[in-house]
Amino acid sequence: MPDIRSAPRFSRTWLIALLVLVVVLLLWWQWPAKSQGEAGPGQKGPWARDEGPVPVRLASVTRGDFNIELKALGTVTALNTVNVRSRVDGELTKVLFEEGQLVKAGEPLAQIDPRPYQIALQQAEGTLAQSQAQLQNAEIDLARYKGLYAEDSIAKQTLDTQVALVGQYRGTVKNNQAAVADARLNLDFTRIRAPISGRVGLRQVDLGNQVKSSDTTPLVVITQVEPIAVSFTLPEGELPPVLAKVRAKQKLLVQAWDRGEQLQLAEGTLHSLDNQIDITTGTVKLKARFENASEQLFPNQFVNVRLRVETRAGATLIPSAALQFGSRGTFVFLVGTDHKVQVHRVTVGASDGPTTLISEGLAVGDRVVMEGTDKLKDGSDVQEIDDSGKAVETAHKAPAKKDA
């Protein structure tokens, strides 16, 4: 038999639950009306119909010059890099450069102890002087023998022997002259000079160390930074327009950007192409040259490369954010003077990221939806808003009718 005393409690529980549910539904129903700026005009709950215009941001179709660019990843490479080593053996007595310093070709970098080579030069010069004196004496005797032979006072053999002796001494003099030149050259090598202009790196050998010409460790490395090159690759499919410009002797502009493509580091020109395509990757190597006066490019640095192959003058341009993609192709939401949108197909050309070139489908002055497209369909009413979300009241000319 049911407990009659529990019936009133059960009824009160259900009544309270019903009242709470009604209050929640009323709050939910009225909440969008109090926050139209957040939920959008005319919305009354997630299942309610859109009874007002959709807030959107618009952009106008413009006309301007558009650069057709090929993008690639590149590596900065020095045109010349030299490992500076000593060409003679000896003690390193002077270091004449600062690490990271810019040097010019021929500028002194270091000094090897020159005293042993000065002594060797003096010895070679002494030997040369001795042989020159012997040659001089032999030439005097030869002249005398020639006179005596003319008077038939000496035998022909004596004259021939003297001629041979003079030739011998002349050869000795030449050898000694070469020895002097070699000693003088070794003495000059004790003063190490920069073979190229560039920036020196970190010093590899400290003052006071013994260095040899056979050492594998360089004293320092010099890298040419002005000008400098960037090596990069392009797919073989992108090669034809580049080859056409190169064969026409046209200079192609190349830009180097940082990794995030936010900062342009330098601007140069295409310098050369490799003579074959890499069959393993289907790419071809290219090299661009940059003056690099500001030294924004650093050897072995990775950069983003933009190779400009063409500039389209008077192109039809829209923000890339306005492009939509569907099963029927690429389209935009075109806005008319009645503030209704039309799904309008377009033919897209090249793009540089934020801006896209339109080949067909739009005219200058047309207005397209750039933000707020997720709530739109063909024929939807729209309300233009600015960056702060406030409604914009403007009058626009009707765009020319186009075939969708």
C-alpha cells in the first residue's frame, strides 16, 4: 500500500523542477536580445532563424601592379673563403688583426720571426757575390785568351776551355741569384698578408706558438661578405619562364627574406643557373648575387628567396581572405547595392600571400566579403562593420552584372 505521506513531497519536488526549467528557458530565450553585439543582430538562440543582416567586413576590388614571384629556400654562400696558413716555419711573434675585423687584400695579418730568414738571405747574397767575382775573372781571362789566340800564341783548346769555364760560372751565378730570390721570398712570407678582402673569423693560433707550412689548422679564416651569393633550387616545372628571361639577357630581381618572411634582408639579381637538373629531386640549382652593403646576409644563413619573373601592370586584385573554395570551384561573396550577397565564381591567377590576382570574374570597384563568410549563403543580407565591430553606413554604386 503506497505511503500517503510521501505524495505531497513528491508533488512539490516536481513543481520546483518545472519552475526552474521555465526560468532557464526564459533566460536562454531573452539572452541574445540583450547581447546583440556578440551574437549578431536578429538572432534568438542557436535554433532560431537569422532575422537580421549578417555583420561582415568588406573589401573593394582594386587595380595595381602585381609581381609574379617564385619562392624557394636558399642558403647564403660566400663568393670566396680562404684559410690563412703560414708558408714558412717559425714562431708567431705578432698578430695584427682583431677577430671579426674587415680587412683588405694585402693587409698584414701576422708576423713570423724573420731573423732566420734574414740570415739565410745574407748567406745567399754572399754566395752570389762570390760566384759573380769568379765569373768576372773568367770573362777577363777569356778576353785575354781571345787576343792571344788571334796572335796564334795559344792553342785553340786553351781558348775553348776558358769559354766553357765562363759558361759554368754564368750558370753558377744564375743558381745563386735564384737562391737569393728564394731567400728573399721566404723572408717576405714571414709577414702574413690577407689574400682577399673580407671579414676575418676567430683566431685559431695564439701568439708565441710555433707554426709550420704543413699545419692543417689555419691561423684564421677570411670570408668575403661584399658581394655575397645565395644558392637555391627551383622545380623544373617553374624553370621555363626563368630560362626565357635569362636567354633574353634580362636581369631578374631576387629578394632575400628572413625565415618568417617578415623582414626583407637584401635585394640582388639572378647571377647563374646550373647546367643540369638533379634527377633525384627534379630541381635545378640557381645562384643570386647581392651587394650586401648592410651585411644583413651572413654566410651559411638560411633565407626565403623570391625570384621575380614578371610584373603584371594594371592587374585586378583582391585580398586573399575573400576567396572561397567549393565543389564548383573558386568563388567570392559579391555584395550588391541592396546589401545582399551573390555567390560569384572567379578565375584566380597568381598570389603573393595576402593579395591574389583575379584573371576573370570581377571588376574594379566591386565589393566582396572578406570576414564573416561562415554565416553567408546566396542572397543573404549583410551589414558592413569596421575593425571595431561598429556598423558602417555607406552608399555604393551597383556592380556590373556578371555571369555566375
